[in-house]
Amino acid sequence: MMMSRWKWPTYIMFHPLEGFDDLRWKKEGSVRVSIVIIALFFISSVASRQLTGFAFNEEYTKYFNVVPILFSSAGLFAVWCIANWAVSTLMDGEGKFKQIWISSSYALVPYIISSLLHTILSNVMLLNEGIFLSIIDTIGLLWSVILMLSAIKTVHQYTMSKTLFTILLTIAAMVIMVFLIALLGALGQQIVTFISSLYFEIMYRFIV
Amino acid sequence: MVLRNRLSKRLSKLISFTLLLCMMVATLSMGASADEPYQGYTYDEWADPVPSQNGYIVSQVISGKDLGIGSFNEPVDIFYTPQKEFYIVDRKNNRIVILNQNFELVRVMDKFYKDGQETTLVEPNGVFVDENGMIYIADSGNSRAFRCDQDGNIQVEFLKPDTEGISEDGLFLPQKLVVDKAGNVYISITGGLRGALMYDKEGNFVSFYGANRVAQTAEVLMDQIWKLILTREQRMAMRRNVSIEIDNLDIDEDGFIFTVTRTTTQVLDRVKKLNPSGINIFDNAQGNEYMFGDYATTARTGDESTLVDIDIGENGIINVLDQNRQRVFQYDRNANLLFTFGGQSNQKGMFTLVSAIESTEDEVIVLDSMKQSITVFKKTLFGSLVHEATELYNRGYYDEAFEPWTEVIKRDGNYVLAYKGLGNAYLGNGDFENAMEMFELAIDRDAYDRAFEGYRTEFLRANFTYIVLGLVLLIVLVKLVPWLIRKYKKSKGKGEGAA
């Protein structure tokens, strides 16, 4: 069976078990497709913050800053891939980083679709019809979780229990990474303020 | 080159001129609001303060010397009587000062007669006057409260009741009091953990009234768990979690009693509206969101408002006094914040230690027990517009309130309540689109949803045929176009094969 690389994500969506297997053996995973998916993931996050119907939107919309959204979508995905790669390397996983990245990104598709659907429908729905939106959210999330499990399982050729264990370890590794990044950021900021205050001190003393 | 230079010179001139103009306009508009030492504000949906026009401005500041009776010494309570007089408790001078409507001295009461014998006040704390001109005074230093006539003849004394819930050896210090239409007297006392004391008009103790609840904090829960384990002796030695005493009371026209509690440790029960059976109507546990005083801006404790007095004015307007930032918060009868004014400083209209608040038809009077003065605030035009509009609005006359709300918006485009009012007026008239816009400005999601429901129904009804047509067309296109493409490809393939 030959498919264009753009059809793979939808094929995988409806064939969560053999889909990733096919992808692995036929080496049909495409970085370009995965980047488009991540971009869509980011766009859907922005859209759900800014374009959700007024009655449903509880966000603080007075200010808009795209950087935190970028970090919490694409950034978080990157952290997930790195953490999973690090953990699976120690746990005899067979997957390469590229495979982890591609398979994980394909697994996000249902979540992105549900999130976009939520954003669109919230503009035509009333608050007491909101239950449908939460059903959509739940389905999208569960679907993506199942796909993600299957993706990790196939990429590393794990058993189910090992997959679950690896994912738990991955989440722990993600927490540690985020903590370290925050720590480094804070330290870097301290250094920058230290150097800049030193600079100004010297300037005021000797130059001005 | 020359041309370009000239051009850029012109441009820079133009820019500098525009900038200058902007600055002038800015200073001018600043000057318009800078005549009061405080800047009023309200809170929006996200608990951000939004600057607003002042509803009240200072009209006069009165000291004891102005009245010719010597300086006040800790004025702690003021009451505006049905006879349109002001009764002021001058605590450390042990006297009651009576002023008329125009803040001129009527008389000073410092001598009272009990069974013909003269008696004086010792550090009184509260005063109340009923419709018949009977005066009720909380005479704390003498551990009593009493009712007397206009000449100071004491008729009934309200003494420490012999009941459980009041420690026998502790001091009995009545603080503030209110009297309902039936003549029942409600007295808040120091250490009144079970609420205010309620007496009948003969001076007999009836019951406790309106006790505060104990907030369920993690600490309290821990203590309760410990109590399950510990022995009786250990339990007795434990710190007890008791409710906080009521600090001040007021009663409105309908007989509801309002209480405030000077607590910074819990939000629970800070301001209560009690019905005759002592049930709190301003209860957030019922799914409402009544907020009084400043919203805590940070998690820092000690930053919250310390509410010390409450006053119910005309049309159920609620005035609350905050001793932390020395501010007055004014709410409508449904506890929507209307105005804030006052603040901490030595300027006129600002305070160092506020102690009591009272209001008349168009004035708010605040006592300062450190400055020893009476400050009178007068309602502005903006204030009266807002009051007129809220009163109509709260009675459900949305249409009639439209006009005053528009006037309010003209003067203050940030006034959130006005947009709610306008939105409801539009909604009542079936103008859903405008209603939606107004509710969006007011950030009122539920009201917006109601307007949107109407809008959607109307839209669907008007465009039903087009929508159905559009859907059919869409399906046809989705099904038809790929089929056409396939056919085209096939025929092309055939053509190639033939060639």
C-alpha cells in the first residue's frame, strides 16, 4: 500500500495499533509532516486562548504574550521527546530520537482536532450546551493518550507494562528538566543583573 | 539632499508639535480629576482595580473646637437619627454630642439620671436613637447599656446576662448596638464569641444572635483530627478554635441586621446581612460571590481590609469602612461596588484612624479617632447618577435605567456596572447584538450567554433556508468534486494510453 506522507497521520489515527508498526517498518515517517503538526498544535493553543467564544473563555485576555504558549505547546513537546529519548536509551528502547519525535507528533493529531473543534463550536454554543464541548475535549485527549501509548510501545518495541513504566519515568524526567531549566534561567538572570549593575557602577564611578 | 533635509525638518517640527499637543491634553485631563486627594476605583471581573470617577468629594471637616465644645477625644460612633440629627459618641470625653442636619451644635449630653440620681458615662462606645427619640447608649466603662429619654432619664438598663457563653469573671464591655422596630436591642460585646446579645425591650436577655462561623482552615481540621486521638485532659489543654466576635452592626429599613467583623485572618463572615432568624443572606457558601473591601492583591497577609463599621443608607446603599487603608467602600443593595473614597494621609478627606461611618441622603460622614474630626463627603453629580441608575436597575426597571446609565458612561467609560445595566436594557428590548456588546464590555459571561441565545435563535430563524442550502451545497461539493477529478484523471489516462 502506497500513501502520500500527508495521509499517514489520519491513517494512524484510525489504526492505532498497526499504524505505527507500518510507519516503523516502511520508514514512511516524515519530519516535515511532524513539524506541520507541531505548528498546528501551537496554533490551536493560541486559538483556544484567543478565539474561544466569549462565554466560554475564562482566560485573562487583557494581555497577550505568545511566548508562554509556545513553551507550553511546542516546548513541552520537545521536552517530552528529549526526556523519552533519554529514558528509553537506558531502558533498551530501540527507537531513535527522530522516530520518537515523528511518532509522538502523529499521536497529537486527535487532540489538536478536538481543540480546534472546541474553539470553533464554542462560538456558536450556549453555556448549557457546554457539556458537548467537554465531551469533545475528553474524546480528543483520550484518543491522543492511546495513540501516544501505542507510539512509544511500537517505536521502542516494548511490552505494554514496560511502556507504561517508561512513560512514568519520562514524566518524572520532564519534571526534572523543567525544574533545571527554570533554575538555570533564574541563575542566568541573576548573573545578567549582576554584570549589568557592575557595569553601571563602574560607569558612574569613573566615567560620568 | 537639501530637499530631504527640509522635509525631515518639517517632519520633526510636526512631530514635536503633535507631542506637545498630546502632553497639553494629558495635563489638562489630569487636572480635571486631581482636585481630590484620592482616586476612586472599582474592581473588574479579574479583580483588577479600574480607576473611576469620584462619587463623593470632601465638603467639610469639623473638629470639636469648630463646634465650640473643646476638642473631641476619640469619637468612636455616629448615628443619624430619624429626627435628622447626628449623635456622636465622644468616647474619652464621656459625652454624647448632638448636631443638627447642618452640623451645628444642638447640645451635649453628659449627665444621666437613674431613679433621680445623677450618673455619668465611662468610655461609651455606641449610640442608637429610635423613632420615638429614645436614646440607647453602650456605656462600656460601666459594663452596661441603657435606654434613656431625651432628658437623660434612664428607663431600662441592659446588663451582663447570667448565661452560658459569657465568662463569669470576664469584663462585660458592650460595644455597639442597634434596635429593631419591635424594640429588641442587639449589642455587640468584646469577646462575644457566640454573637451579639439580644435583649427584649424590658431589658431581659433573650438569646445570642448571628455568631460568626469558624473558618475551616487546614489548622482547624488538624486540630479536629487530634481531638479524636487525645485524652480528655489533653483536649482541654488544647487551644480552642472559636469564632471571631462581631465588631459592629447596623439595621436597614426592612429590619435586616448587618454585621462587620474586623478580621484579617479569614474572609468568611466579614460582612453579613442577617434576617430576623439570624441567617446570613450574604453567604458565599450558597454559590454567590459577595466581596467586601479590597481584594487581596497578593498572598501577603495583613494586606486585607480591616472592616470596622458598616452603614446602610438610603435605598439599601451599603457603606463599609476599612481601617487598614482608611477607605470607604460603597456598595449597592446587591453588594456591587459603586465607589471607593478616602485613604491614608493627613490631607483633607483622608484619615489616620477611621472609627465610624454614617450616611444621610447625599452625604457620607466619617469619624477619625486619631485626627479627632468629623469628615463630611458630598455626593457628586456622577454619584447621584450612579445611585439613580442602580436603584432603578435593582428594582428591575432596566428601560428606565437606560438614560442614567448612558449619562454615567459619558462621564466614565470604564464603569463596568453601567455596561451591565445597558446590556440588560437592550436585552429587555430584544436588541441582542447591542446587548452582547455591552455584556462583553462588562465581562459578564452568563448575561452574554443569555443575549447570545436570543441572537442565535433569531439568526437561525432568519437564515434557515440559506443554512440548509449551504449545507446541501457543501455535501454535494465534497462528494462531487473528487468524483469529477477521478473521472478526469481516468479519461486523461485513457487518452495517453491511446496515444
